[in-house]
Amino acid sequence: MPQLDLSSTPSAKPLSQNGTRTWLRRALTVALLGLLIYFFWPLFSEIKAAAGLFRTADWIWLGVAVLIQVISYWFLTWLNKLSLQPFSGNIKTGPLAAVLTSMAFISVAVPSAGLSGMAMRVRLLRKYGYRPEEALFSMVVETVLELIALVSVGILGVAYLVESGRLEEGNVIFLVAVGIASIGTMWYGWILVRDPVKSRRIAFKLAKVWNRLGGRFRTFDQDYLDERLTFFQTNLSHYHSSVLWKLPLAAYGKVFLDVLCLGASFRMFNYNISPSTLFIGYGLVLTFSGMGALPGGLGMTDAMVPIIFSWLRVPGSVAIAAGLTYRLIAFWLVRFAGYISWLVLERKK
């Protein structure tokens, strides 16, 4: 078995350097675990019924759900390939998909708030001619675009609620105001990032404030910050207009197909879930999965999926069976494939 070496990236610092942060995350995890048990308690009586649903399940939909998830991951691979396009390395779609699944596996195997996945990305992409800065910058581009797509899915879920009349007028006004503010903030941020003078001025001010108030955790050197901003803005200019429209297409394709995979998991148990419930539930799952200290919402999200959909009036037994099936496909199957991919990629010289 290949030896795992995560020491090659300069950004990967031991989490033990920040004991306070570690204990805060542990406390949050314990609190969330307590809430999880409290909310899941009413569903314990549904576990036997959920097990019975597997005997009458339409197993063709399991194959459909797996196929949808494979296509979704292809879109994610395409998104990463586009984000790597301006740089000097060269990697084909298959090996890049293997790199991404390896990152997913190592983030679970070595919990480190995402640092282990970043280190794995740098290590494996080096084999294909990419420098560490290029690997990390492309990851930032991919992550931001996917986040925008995820937020859009949540907004679409709210739109379904508005159309069905489930939201009161005051709630609609509030949500519209939040949406407009978010779009304005994102647009101003984009303009600001492309302006070298304004972006440095604001970044340096924020660095000074942080160093004064939070310097005991980590300080920011202005010269290093200036170097990073220059690198970011230079690489941002390398993306040609022919690629820019493909980036959001790949991001939205990945997210919407993941939602369809969740819907197919419900259909497997002969439950026709409404689009509004599907999108709202998916958005809530994303919110709660990022709150735990474990990677990917490990364990907590597996239980939160049934809880959330039971809140949305899905029968408890169906919520348990479909939720766990979706997590098996979208989370655990990808991590298992990532372990195999890691073993194969480590043999590449």
C-alpha cells in the first residue's frame, strides 16, 4: 500500500496549533449530536417500517440514481478541468476524476478541516505538471462556482414555496431583499477583486484589523498578502471568454444532477416527492452538513437527511430509507471509489 504523505504543501499546518479552535469545534459537535438525537427520536419507531420498504423497492431506480450520480461527478470533473485549463499541466478527464474522488476519500480518512484534501490535490496534480499554486487556485475557482450553484438551488426551492403560496407576503419581501443584497455583494466583490488598487487597500485594512484583534490565532503578512493578490488577479485574467460560460454550466450541471439523484432515491421507494420539497430539503441538508466538525457532515448528515425530510411532511419510513440510500450513493460510494483511485494514482511516477 502506498505511503500517505501530506507534508508537501506549505499551507497544511497541524490543527493542534490552535487548541481553542479544536475544542470549540468539539463542543459544537457534541451540541449538534445532542440535537440530532433529540430530533431523530420520533423516527426510531419508523426504522422497522423503513427496513420493510427495501423488500418492495423498485431496484431499477437504484441503478438510475447511481447513473445520475456518475454523470453529476462527470460535470464536477469538467468544472475542475476548465478551472485548470489556463495552466501549464495536462491531465485527462479520467485521471482528474480519480484525483477528485481521492480528495473526497482522504478528507474523511484524515479529518483536517479540508487541508488533507488540498494536500492530496497538490500531490496528485504535481504528477501531471501542475504547480501547487495552480492546483490550489483552480480549486478556489471550482469551489466558488459550485457554491454559487448551490445557493441558486436553495433560491429555486424558495421560489417553489412562493408559487405554491406557502410563504406569507412579509417573508417573500424579506427573501427578495436578501437575494438582492446577495447579488449586489457578489457583483461588487467581483469588481473589487479585479481592481488591483482597491482590492489591496481593503485587504491591507482587513489584515491590520485582524492582526490587532485575532493575531494570537494567525497573523497576516502584508507582503505575502500582496503576492497572493497579484497571483490571483493574474491567473484570473488567463480565463478566456470561450471558457467563462462553460464554468457555470458545469457547476449547475453537477448540482442539479445531484438533486435528481436524491429524487431518484425517493422514487426507488415509490414516493413521488414534489420539486419544492426536494429543493428545500436539499438546501437544508447542505446547511446542516457544514456545521459538524467531521468532514462532509460525516455521520450527522446521514441522520439529518431523514430528519429534514420528515419535517417537510415526507413519511418517516420513506425519509429514512431514501435518505440513507442517497447518502450511500452520493457520499460513501464516492469515498470508496476514491480509495481505489488513490491506490492507482500513487503508482504513477
